[in-house]
Amino acid sequence: VGEDCAVLAPTKDSFVLSTDPITGAAKEIGKLAFHVTANDIASSGAELVGILLTIILPPESSEDELKQIMEDVTELAATYDVEILGGHTEVSAVANQSLVSVTGVGKIAKDKLVTTNGLKPGQDLVVTKWIGLEGTSIIASEFEKELQGRLPASIVEESKKFASLLSVVKDSHVAMQIGVSAMHDVTEGGIFGALWEMAEASGVGLEVDLKKIPIRQETIEVCELFNLNPYQLISSGSMLIGTDHGSQLVDALAKEGIHAAVIGKAVEGNDRIIFNDGEKRFLEPPKADELYHAFD
């Protein structure tokens, strides 16, 4: 307590940094904040070694809320062997809801670093787990009463459990062993946003089969009720991977209990096309995430 900085001694490794706030959820906000940043670090292939945590609470917040946030973050930090290096906590009248922001520090050998812009024409596109997990779990928790009156209880309960599937750290470890050229954590903007961002960063086109994109029935049901597009819904827990070994990677992930699918490939040019039963649409730059429409 009282130290202003954490110091990392320089080595032959690269240090990877990422920061993200959580503003679109109230329940389990500490867990979401940890996973989002841990996943960003994992998308580079790096090992997360430490986080800095900023918490800003509105004046009406309770001490119990702060304790819960810290307990959740501390538990995950211990699970993933990560240090909480420092941070800041305050109550402020400028905040009308709780805000948690996490900055992550990761390390990786310089010659092993993976980026979003490494996708090459001809490579397979693999998506891990299922899209929409994060958005579905947030909606199920924040609007549980509304959903219980319109969906079977089993769907609501299962949707809430998606919060336990939001880490892609293990997905990244498996992918690094098989060999990848690009990885991207599927977050705001959903899978459509992630596909566009990877293609734009890499300067390639895409051909993707919509029906091959893995999605849970619970996500479809929840999105239909709120009139949301699940393919543009925040999707932490899912990793988009570019690789020369799509089928091999899917098999390796399956052996570790991680569902995955090859959904398409990168191509020459700039056309980013989604095929659906013979019809095709062109991807556009990502817009506001569908999650915010649920709160509207």
C-alpha cells in the first residue's frame, strides 16, 4: 500500500499490454473485467503475469459491492497465477454506475508474438466455443425476471452459466501449440466485428459460411426476444483464429474439451463475404454492440 508503480525488469521477452473497461454490466463486473483483459493478452499468445485494477463507484454504492468485486478479481487472479500489481479505487459523483477497468501485462518471447494482422490468403478461420456467450450471460443476469416470464427456466439458467465460459486463455495455449498466424478475441461488435477487424488489419478478403459459425440455442432464443443480431453481440469466450491447420486445431481443441469449428477462409482482395444458403452479404465496419440495444 502506498507504492506508486510496479517495476518489471527488462528481459529477452516482449511485454504485452492491454486495457479495457466494463461499462455494460453490473453483476459479476469484476469477473468480466478480468476475463476481457486476460483474453486480450491471450490473443497475442502471451502469458498474463499481472493486472492493474481501477474501480470507480457511484456515491450510492455499498461496501459489500466493492468487496464482491475484489473477491471475484482476487479469486481469478489466484486461479490464473496472476499478480494484482496495483490500481485505484474511488467513489465519484461523476459515475452513475459502477465502472471497472483492468490493464493487463503479459510476456512472450519476441519471436512467438501473434497479432491480429497476421492472417494470410488461403488460411482457415477457426472460431472457438460459441459466439454470443458474454452478451447472453449479461442479458440473462440483468433481465432475469423479464426472461423468466417468457422463456423456459432451463434456458434462463443455462444462459446465466455462460459466464463461466468467458476465458480464452486455454484456447490460446492450444492454438499456439498447433501453430497460428493471427488471433483475435471476439468482443464488442460480435463475430461480424471481429471478422472485419482481422481482415482489415491483415489486408485480406474473407469467405465465411454463416451456418458454420457456432452458436448456442440459448443465445438465439434470448436474442429473438430482444430483437438482437447474435452475430453482432459481444462474445468474450470465443476466439477467432487464422491458421494453416484448421481441422487439426479443431481436433486439438476438442481433446481439451473446447468446442470449435472452421467457419471459412481468408482470400485475396478486399471482399469480406458471408454466405448463407446461396445468398451473400458483405461485412461492414462494426457498429455499436447489440448488447446496448437490450438496455435501451
